[in-house]
Amino acid sequence: SHPLYRHIRRLNRIRRAVPALQKAFMANVNEWGSGISFARNWNNGESYVVVGLAMGSDQNITVGGVRNGHYVDAVSGGVMDVGGGSISFFVPANSAGIWVLNGPGRIGEPEQWLR
């Protein structure tokens, strides 16, 4: 029941549900002092994800050069449609946005680090 155990368990559930997180190379990588963002494309769009990580402070993240379509955040359950090849989203401090193209929805429950 430790918060760190629950966090790792949720990360593993998300990873298992999104093949691109397991198998694909990182592309469109952007790093800055308080975060990182990247996309992963498995098998020509069979599984596609855009990830943004925020460390220490809230982050507004934009990733260009991504596939258009309907995205669902595996962390919050938020949804958005991308039509211009660029996705923008907010990530609270010490959390992540894991936007999955045609994703399954929120995976697991919000916790201390993924909310």
C-alpha cells in the first residue's frame, strides 16, 4: 500500500496497455530544465503516444510533428483532437501526460505522482 509501490504499479499498467511505450524508439525529443517530451510510434501508427514529463513545477508542453487524430491521456483521461500535427497539454509538477492516439482512457487511479 506504499505510495511508491502504487506509483510503479500504475506505470507498469500504462506501459503494458500501450505497445509504443514498450517497443518504439523515442522521436521528437525535447528536453528543458524542468521536463522532457517525446513521441513513440510503433508499427507505423499501430500504437502511437506522446509523452510529457514535468519535474518540480507545472509545465505547458507542446510537441510538434505528431500524428493527427483523437488522443486520450492515460494519466488523467483527458481527450483532445489533433489536426495540425501539434499537440499541447498541461502537466502538473512531478507528473506526466501520456497522450495515446485512439487510447483506452485513464489507466489506474490518480495518485501522488501521476495525477
